[in-house]
Amino acid sequence: MKVGFIGLGIMGKPMSINLINSGYELVVLKRDNEATSALEKLGAVVAESPKAVAEIADVVITMLPDSPEVKDVVLGVKGIIKSGKSGLSVIDMSSISPIISREIFGELEKVGMDILDAPVSGGEPKAIDGTLSVMVGGKEEVYKKYYDLIKAMAGSVVRVGETGAGNIAKLCNQIIVALNISAVSEALILAQKAGVSPELVYNAIRGGLAGSTVLDAKAPLIMDRKFSPGFRISLHIKDLKNVLETSHTLGIPLPLSASVMEMMQAINADGLANEDHCSLVKYYEKITNVVVGH
């Protein structure tokens, strides 16, 4: 199977490498960067446009920053849709608005193409080791057809409903992650200010009800002051924007999500948008004049 892969960023590059290592032939979009060169050295074919990728590939995966980029790659003047390949499937693994996913699906359906919205969770470490969690929306038969392909990049692949449902699940995921990071930050700030070792508090609580994947992933980074991005503040802001736009469309309030969004916007205003989202702790450090450390 020839797989098109568009979007070789922090997540996309290791995901595409895992596909090659699983025996898939890859077609990637030409870009003048290290990632494209690295994939080409591993045997990937390089194509000039999304349309050209689709003309060569049997299925196309997109892993892009946000809705506008996905719309351009799929529906633009040199987009995947222009290949005219009836029966082609697009697996969009970006985290975008579910409303846009459904809009894109409607356009692809007109020309006989299918889409799965299949956003991921796990960040760069799980993209590298191939254990991402994937939430899939789309037709069940298309999901079954490409399950093994997606599983080559993931530890968990779950279909949650029709088109758009994958991105709804991802928005739910991002709410929980954002609120967890905020809670971890508050707890470590409290421990630090009270003169109790944050590291010992972390070790004491991680095996109880407060324990979580977020706590284990982010508390050590905060205490070690390691803020290089596994998942950027700017991307979490984008996801929370989609959360709030979707909730407003549905007519429901999400007050905790809105509060964390404003905290992240404050971090963004301090010039930290490209740091990991655990930099949210710096919002608390700024307002409390306390710095978390060992």
C-alpha cells in the first residue's frame, strides 16, 4: 500500500517513520526542510503538491496544525480533491474543528472520496515510539479498512462515531489535559510555597486517586525546568479555541476550559507560545512569585 503523508512536523515525522518501519511505501509532500530529506533517505517518494501526492498514493494521511491548513491541502487549488481519484480515502490526523471535518467530508463525498477524522493524543514521545491514542470518526467500513495502517502508529485506535466524532473526542481529551496541567501546577506551587518538597509530594500522591498520565508526564518536567515542546502552548490554545467555539455552537458553557484558555493566553502574551504546555506553571509562578523546583 502506498501511503501519502502530508505534515512532517514534531508529530508527523516520527509517525511517518513508523509507517516506513512497518513496511508501508510512503509519498510525502516536497518541502525544503530536514524532515523531508530524512524521509527521502528512508525511501519515501517526494511529490510536488497535495494533488500529486494523492495521484500516487492509495490513501493520504494529513497531520497539520489547524483547520485552514487542512482545508487548503484537501480542498485547495492544488489539493487532494483535485486528483479526481474516486475511492481515495483521506485520514486527517490533525486536531481541527469537528465542524470543518464535516464540511471537508461533504466536499470529498461529492467526488467519491472518504475521510476519517483521526486526531491523536500522546505528544512527541508517543509519536516516536508508536503508542499514540487515536480517536476516529467516519464510516465503519473505512475505519476497518485502514485500522492496521493507523495501528502502525498507535497503541490505541478507537472509532467513536461518524465524521467529526474523532475531533469531538480530541476536544474532550484536550479539556481534560489542560485542566490536569493546571491542577498539577497549582498543587506543586502550593507544596513549594509551604516548604514541602514538590518531588516528595509528587511521589506520595501519584499512586493514589490524584495519579494520572498527565501528572506523571508533566510534573517531572516542571520540577526539572524542562519546557522544550512536546506539545506547544500555541497548539493547546488552538485546541481550546475549537473547544469553546464548538461549545458555544452547541449552547453550553465550559467555565473551567475558558479559565485555562485565559491562563494560556497570558503565557502566550509573555512570549512562551512555543514552549511545552506544562509551561502553564509559569502563569502560577508569576502571580505567586514562587518557582517550582526540586
